[in-house]
Amino acid sequence: MEQTYQYAWIIPFIPLPVPILIGVGLLLFPTATKNLRRMWAFPSILLLSIVMIFSINLSIQQIKSSPIYQYVWSWTINNDFSLEFGYLIDPLTSIMSILITTVGILVLVYSDNYMAHDQGYLRFFAYMSFFSTSMLGLVTSSNLIQIYIFWELVGMCSYLLIGFWFTRPLAANACQMAFVTNRVGDFGLLLGILGFYWITGSFEFRDFFEILKNLIYNNEVNSSFLTLCASLLFAGAVAKSAQFPLHVWLPNAMEGPTPISALIHAATMVAAGIFLVARLLPLFIVIPYIMNLISLIGIITILLGATLALAQKDIKRGLAYSTMSQLGYMMLALGMGSYRSALFHLITHAYSKALLFLGSGSIIHSMETIVGYSPDKSQNMVLMGGLTKHIPSSQISFLLGTLSLCGIPPLACFWSKDEILDDSWFYSPIFAIIAWTTAGLTAFYMFRIYLLTFEGHLNVHFQNYSGKQNTPFYSISLWGKEGSKRIKKNCRLFKIKNSQSSSFFSKKTYRSYENLKSRLGPFLNIIHFENKKSYSYPYESDNTMLISLLVLGSFTLFIGSLGIPFNQELDILTKWLTPSINLLHQKLNNSMEWHEFLEDSIFSVSIAYFGIFLASFLYKPIYSSFQNFDLINSFFKIGPKRGISDKIINGLYNWSYNRAYIDTFYTTSLIETLRGLSLLARFIDRRAVDGITNGVGVLSFFLAEGIKYVGGGRISSYLFFYLSSLSIFLLGLYFSLFYFILHSIFQLKLS
């Protein structure tokens, strides 16, 4: 066992060869690398599978013997300063490693088909593998400096992946927004790290916590400065986990490919902020003001995320606000000191939300050829409906994830969310009321998404959706330029034209891969997947994409059994987290009796069912009767005007649809202000600073231009001007001296 822990340092570096080899291959053998581009999915999945097996082995050993292992080695030693690098293996590390690898593998399998027609296929897998390396390095770090290094690498990967389709203005703006917003939190994180090093003189977690505890106990540290440094550390987590007020980047991050949303914006990267707070909880727990701040930010984010998800039309943006709200539940749990509940919800939510995002990708995959005009239209829920009969497997998986997020037993999120809701009553009744109300809102907006997508009928503007009309239609593919294809349907040929897209490596379409595929024949068909076909009606995703949905659906069904609260023997999660819980000096026994569990769960499940019923009442009948894009408004505008109530409902709807006007506020107060200051600085720089410099140059030019006409080339003229000037100068000097002497004599006479 000791030997296994000693080799754990290799975990972050196992996926690293893939981006290195892809880069070297494109540099040295570009043609061969592009021709065999589909081959790179196999090593990416294989290497991440090795990490998963390693992580599961470490987790099993921790559950059996509950050890915490840390190994460090000196990197820089200079007088009193010593910087050490190392790795820390504890329950939190193993939980995050398993999440990263399991979800990562399923996303890579899914992406091999989803991204097959994208000319940036190689770039996608290079970015994803490098992201896995960065995230694994983050969770295994043993000190704050190491965490900050990998923290920035994760942010860089997020920037590259969000802006993967950088030729789209929306994607380019989204990645810039994510980068800038996270830089705000990261700057606070860096200042907090430096502040705590100034207080303790150490970056290592164990030494850091022990020294700080002694300083606080002996009252040897300024409490205000300590609180400030802790708040700055928390700012990094606020930005990375999309907590209020630095949440604005997450919905826009949905401009990236859907597998990216599933991996980094649902299961792993946005969980990095939760991981950081959990890692530093022994520090935060001794500073009551910080714990109150964490719980306050968490409860605000819970309510804000849920209310902003109510009126979204883009399916991925709705899921993004749902992610924001669920991350708020985890932050609230950490602020309450409920370490176990927060990590439990982190696990269950990761698999459920990854299932929902990949399910939404399957929906978009089927709709983008039909709707065709632009990516936002293929993601617009009000242009969908009636998809159940066409994509039943995706519908079942999406329904499973929806029920889990609503908190319906026995699915995963029911167990974890119910724990957080119960703990909130003991912390603050006000927070508890908000958290329970938001649980009902979660059920409402999640079933709104489900009903708009799968129930009812298709919008009347897209009647060729049924495939009965034999008229040409056009498609903009999310996967790039495919050229013209012809498919046979109802004994007719349909010509499908796809929009052009730019490639990162080349503007050519890789035909050589098709030649290679025709030569190798069945071998490639076994290893790889067929190209995406085009239909005139929604079609189910390929089996390789459905396999990922099936596995994630299984996790969603059974992963909640890790933390069964009414049977101490089956409560694997508590055994797993025992070392960390002991470090926080919390109680280990989390079990309850059957009747207590039923009493608590009946109330939470009733709230969830009420939200589902309300969503069904508002959306399902109207969606089947009225073909209107704005469903909520259509419901309240049918019939006579309803006066004040109608205005209130419309105001709330507009408030939710326009993201609470927070983006507008930031644009007005920050962006436009900074832009005005920049214009003022440019004016001063160009007119004042550059103006003086340029003025001196222009003046010198004119003086020289005028003086050059004085010279005639005759020495006698030069001597005349020289002697004249000298005479004038001497005469002026003589009169000045004469005046000075007379003035002095006059002053002496007066005195």
C-alpha cells in the first residue's frame, strides 16, 4: 500500500503525452497526423482510464484503512525561504480524481462521435487531455503555490475550450468574458496566498493550518487582516465556481461544444472552487465571519441561479443556471460546516448534470440539421417539442437526469440535497426557507426544460421537420464544413449545403482520411464511428454517444447509495471521509432512524412534486394548444388584461429572461466606465504627452528650416553675424552690470 502511494505523483502526468504528441505530430508530420486524426481518441481514453483505475485503487485503500499520505521535496531554498512541491492523497483528492476521470472518459467517448466532423478534432482532444492534466494536478497539490499554478492552467484550458469555435463572435466574446471574470477572482486568490504566507511563513497545508491555529489561539495575529486574507482566498473560489457576483461568465461559456459544458462546466472545473473551499475549510472554520460569508454567498447564488433559469430559451443556458444554483447548495453546505453533505452533493450533481449536458448535446445533434439556420436556433427550446418519438433513448436519459436534479427518490441528487436542506434548518431558518423554496423552483424549471423539449408539437414555422415535405432545406453544421451531401428520402434527392467554417490547422477538408478508411475497410469501422448522416427529421444519436448516456444514467441511479444515512454499515461515504472529518473535529455518526428519514424526505419530495405539477400545468397544455414562442407571456396574455398582476408577472419574466439585468449593470458601470477612462487616457496621451513631444519636433523643424536660409556660404557674412551677435550680447551684459552697480550704490546711500 505504501508503494502505491509513493507512485501517486505520476497521476497528473499520465494524460500529458497526448497533447505533446499531437503538437509534435502536427509540427513534424502534419499530413500523417491529420490523416489519422480519429486515432487520437484511443490514447486519450486509454491514458485517462489508467488514471481512473489508479484513483479507484487509492480510494479503496482509503476506505479500508483511512490514511492520508503526503510527500514533498524541496524545489527552491534561499536563506529563510523554502519552496516545496509535492502531492497530497486524502479523501478529497481521491473523490475529485474519480470524478475527473470517470466523467472525462465518458465525455471523450461521446466527443469522438460528436466532434467527428469538426476540422478542429485534434485540437479538441489536445485541449481536453491538457485540461485533465491540469485538473488532476490541482486536486493532488500539497500547497497553495502549487494549487495556484494548476489553477491558472485550468483557467487557460477553459479559455481555449470555451472559445474553441473562435470564428464565431459569440464564442470569442464568451471566452474573453470568462477569462477576465476569472482573473478578478484569481488576483484575489494570489493576494490571499501571499497574505497568509506573510502571516505563517509557509505554503504547505499541514504546517499552514497548525501555525495559523496557534497564532489565533495565542492572539498573535490581527483578526481584521486575517479575515481580509481569507476573503481574498474565497474570491478565487467565487469566480471559478460561478458564485454571485462573479457568475456572469458561466451562461456565456455555453458557446463552447457541448462535451466541454458537460466536463468542465458541470462536473469538474466549476467544482474547483468547491474543492478549494473544502481544502481550506480547516482555515475558514476558525474564522466565523468567513463561514458566514460563504453561506451568504451560497444562499444568494442558490436563489439567483434558480430564478434566472426560469425563463431561459436556450437549453444549455438553462442548464448552466441550474449548475450555478446547485453549486450554491454546495457552498451553503460548506459555509454551514456540513463537509460531508457538500462533497456528497458534489458527487451526485456531477454525474446527473453531466448526463443532462450530454443529453442536451444529443438533442442539439438531432435538431441542428433540421432547424439549420444557426446554432442558437438548434438550442432554442421553443423551436423543439415532440422529440420523444424520434429520440427515445435521449429522452429517457434526459428525464432521468431531470428527476435526479429535482430530488426525486431514489435518484442520486435526492440523497445529497435532502441532507443539505435538513442541515439548513439547524443553521438558519431564513436560509432554510430559501433553500427549500429553491428546491421547488428547481423542479419547476427542470421540468419546463423537459416539457418544452420533448412534449407537445413542433413549432408551426418548421413544418418540414416531419419529413413530409420534399423541399430543399439548408443546414449550418456545428461541426464545420462538410461539403454538399445528397440523401435519399421518399424517392427524392435532398441537397444539403453546410456553412463554411475555419479550421485551426488548415482550410482543407481531409479527404485522405476517407481514402484510408476505404482501404482499411471494416477495421476502422470497428474501432471508429461512422460519419454523421443528415436527415430531414430528428434522429437518434449514434450508439457511441448513447453508451455514455447509459453509463451516466446508471451512475445517476445508483451513486446515491454511497451515503445512505439510515444504515451506518452502508454509509461508505462517511467511512471514506473519516480522516477529513476528524481533521475538522466534526461528528462521524451521520445515521438516522427510518422514521426520521421518511419524515424529512416526505416534505422535500412534496415540494419537488409541486414544482413538477406546476410546470406541467403551465407548459404542457399550452404547448400543445398554442404555438407561441413566449410561453409564459402567452399564458398570461390570453383573454382579458389582468392589470397589476399581469404587469408583475411580465416584469418577473423579463427580469429572469434578461438575467436580472446584472450583465447590463456590469456593462454600464464597469465596461463603459473603463472604456470612457481609456478614451480620456488616450486623448491625454495623444494630445498632451505626444503633443508636447511632437510640438518640440515641429518647432525645431521650422526653426531649422528658417535658419537654413540665413546661411549664404560666405565667410565674411558669417563673421559679420557672429561679431554683431557678440557685440549685442556684450552690450547687453555691459548695461546689465552698469545697472547692477548703480542699483547697489543707490541702496548703500539709502542705508
